Amino acid sequence: MEANGLMLRAEGVHKSFGRLEVLKGITLSVKTGEVMCMLGPSGSGKSTFLRCINHLEKINAGRLYVDGDLVGYRQDGDKLYELRESEVARERAQIGMVFQRFNLFPHMNALQNVIEAPCRVKGVKREAAVKQARELLERVGLADKIDAYPAQLSGGQQQRVAIARALAMEPKLMLFDEPTSALDPELVGDVLDAMRQLAQDGMTMVVVTHEIGFAREVGDCLVFMDEGVVVETGHPREVLANPKEERTKAFLSKVL
Amino acid sequence: MLLLAAVVIYSMATNNRFQWGVVGDYLFDPRVLRGVRTTLELTVLSMAVGIVLGVILAVMRLSPNPLVRGASWLYIWFFRGTPVLLQILFWGIAISALYPKISIGIPFGGPVLASGNANHLITLFVAGLLGLGLNEGAYMAEIVRAGIISVDEGQHEAAASLGMTRIQTMRRIVLPQAMRVIIPPTGNETISMLKTTSLVSVIAVTDLLYAVQLIYAANFKTIPLLLVAAIWYLFFTTILSIGQYYIERHYARGTSRGLPPTAAARLRMGLLGRRDESGGGGLG
């Protein structure tokens, strides 16, 4: 762990897709054990920033550190060298990610989805992985769905399997990319409960979400983004009750 | 339509120029059976070479490395752009002319471990296998590539986010899902390959077709012997079609769409409950 207790540190992160500049210098940090929620209109760059954290997108400028290690690059003096594929994979193995569209492996049942990465990437023995997977699936309330294939599960159940799958790698940081946006309203609660439980257990989390209630209740820190920049940041209750910036006020007035 | 078919079948059955008796005599002739075996071996091995090559070429084609990508493109360009008959002739004839002596050992003046006449080393069977297999690789590459592309991008990302490497992701996550798209055209390729193997008769490999050719060259019973070959080809293409159907069902697991009933189940349904919803009609 880094001496200053920061799990995530971003310094002037820029990202462009062709001519379109999506991130225009993002600087922020997340302390170990904290839950950071990111709000903002669609197209504001929140999801892109999240994907940069585990190098699914390559940043064009700036620095991103997870637990003190540069993401995707090695610094030698003033120069940056891109890491080899296997080194990037090793970094990613320590960062869990949950996607808006779940992205479970449809040809594997819930248990196989969860044990796949521990067995293949970390070389965990199958028996140990199965034991851990059963515990994790129980923790997200799916003890009875171990043998079910994704197509046989509801969206909320799939997303909870996805959370268990990410946790099976014992990550030090969890990224959530709009985890409830593709769910029917009545299924959102179970997923948020699982995430709340995770936060209480001390997991460091970065959550891109539209669930204002979750941000207020669980978040330690809230970041409001718009058009590729951080507009406002602070304690969720503070920002949500008394937004300082006009853009934040305008956005909140529409969603609250 | 049915009437027309009946008339044709009736005329074939009753026209004694077809010499069905002779067909029966030669159907299980040992020379024919040896030809059948060669044809099957060539089909299986060529497809094996083609599928392995196809997967490798397809993964190369989707590599981030432009050099690797280019190599795959060049291979497909060449082997798909020339007739397979030409490629078989090339391996069968030209090799022995271009490299009459083949040595196995350390190149550039090292000790020679083994050497021999190319005609012996590369037997005609292997030449036929190379011609068919290397050509098939180019076609299979495109089939596999289409399968890989059909898998949702989110699957790559999910696997990557768990720390899996590109190769692990391909092998464990993407290819098993791509199978559903890859299998049907591969079945077609196999059936097509069974018949394409007959081209090796041009380099005197005694496959099924060449075996019957050798027999009718001696006894002039051309039509009945060609019918013998046709019957065997039909028999195996039928078996392959049935096999393909069951393999497709196997790889359709985990998809939300229901599986079609098996032929046996459909027969049962038709006999007992007549719940079949197929519209009939056929080809008319």
C-alpha cells in the first residue's frame, strides 16, 4: 500500500478518440477503503475514465496510479514505456470491474464464471476456487443459482454473479460502470445491497452511477463530471444538498 | 414434383443399362473399399490441417501486430486466390522437380541427418493432403474469423478485466462462443472436402474415385462403377449432415433460443401427438 493511503491517483488524465477529446485533464484521488461515486450527464467521460483505470483504454497524457503503480506504463526517468501484455494483465488482475451489460460468459454456469479467472490467471486449485466461489455467490444471495447459466438468470442475478466473479480475484480496487442502468427498477435494489455490503467490508470502490440515493448513502466522496472535466467534488451529502457550480445545479435539478 | 422424381427413379431402376447388378458386385469390392478408406483419411486429415491452420490464421489476422496480421492476410490471399487443383498438382509434381533432394539436418553445410529422394519422402498421399489442407486453411481462417467477430466485444473486455491474456481469452472465452457461428459452415466445408478429395486422382492417389476409374479402365463398366462411387459419397455426406446437426445442438447450449427437436424426437411427435408445426411443402 502506498504510504499516503491513496488507492487511486489521477493526474491530468487526457483521452481522445480521434479528434474528439473525451477527457480533458482529470485530476483526483481515492483513499484506500473509500467509495467514490461519479455522476454526470451521458457523454461526460465518466465511463471512459473508469475504463482508463484498468487500461481498457490507453490515456493520451497524464498519469494514473493504482496503489502507487503506474497503470499500463513503466516510467524510466522522464520517459514512459508501455507495459507488455502479460504485465498489463497482471495489473488488471488486481482491479475488479463490473459492467453495465454484465458481460457474463454465456457458455459457463454461474460457478464456472466465478472460478475461471482464479484458476486460469492466479493458478488457484480448482477445489479451493470452488469453495471460494460458493461463499461469494452466497454472499451476493445466489447460493441456489450456482448451476444456472446466465440466460437462465434475471438481469439483477446476472449482475450479482458478475460482482462475485470480480471479487473472486480478490481485487484491491473495484470499478463499477453503471452497474444498475440496464436493470428493471425492481431488480436494482438487490445489486445495490450487494455493493453496499461490499463498501461496508472496506472495499475501495469507484462507482459510475445514476443512483443518487446510493451515492448519498454509501459514497465517501462524489465527483461531478461534465464534458471531460471534473466540475465539482466533495462529500456526497454536501455536493447534493448545496452544489456550488451552476452545471452541477442544472444536472441535479433534472435528476433529483 | 414428387411425380417427376418418381418417374426418374423408376426409369433409373428399370433401365438395365445402369447395370444395378454390377453396382452390387463392386460396391464392397476390396479395391473400392481401400479407395473409400483413403478418401475418408484424406477428408479427416485435410480438415484437421485446415481447422488448425484456420484458427491460427484467424487469430493472427485479428492480432494488434501489423506484421502478424499481414502474414495471415498474405497466406489467405495466395491460397484462396489459386485453384485447389493447381495446388494439388503443385505439391504432387512440382515439389519433386524443384527440390529433387531433401535433406534433414543442420542447414548451411551442417551434418546431414537424413536425406532421400523427394518423391519418396513426400509421398503422393501427403502431397494430396498438403494441397487440400493448406487450401482449406485459408477458407477456414475466414470462417473462424467471422465466428470470432460475432462474439460481443464485452466478452473480450470482461476477460481482460479479470487479468486474462489475449490467448487465454481466445481459447477459454471467445472461441467456445464463436463455435456456434463456426460449426455450420465447417460442416459444409467437411462435406465439400469429402467430394473435393476426388481431385487427388490427378496425382494418382487411389482415393475412391481413382479406384473405380482404375477398375473401369480395365473392364469398361464405366457407369455402374461411377454409381458405386456416387453411392459411397452420398452415404458419407448423409452421415456427416446428421453429425453436424447434433454438434450444432451441443454448441447452442447457453443461448436463450430454444433448441429445435432432434429428428428422432420429431418422428415420435409426428407419430404420437402430431404436434409438428413444419409447414410441409418441400421444394415445390
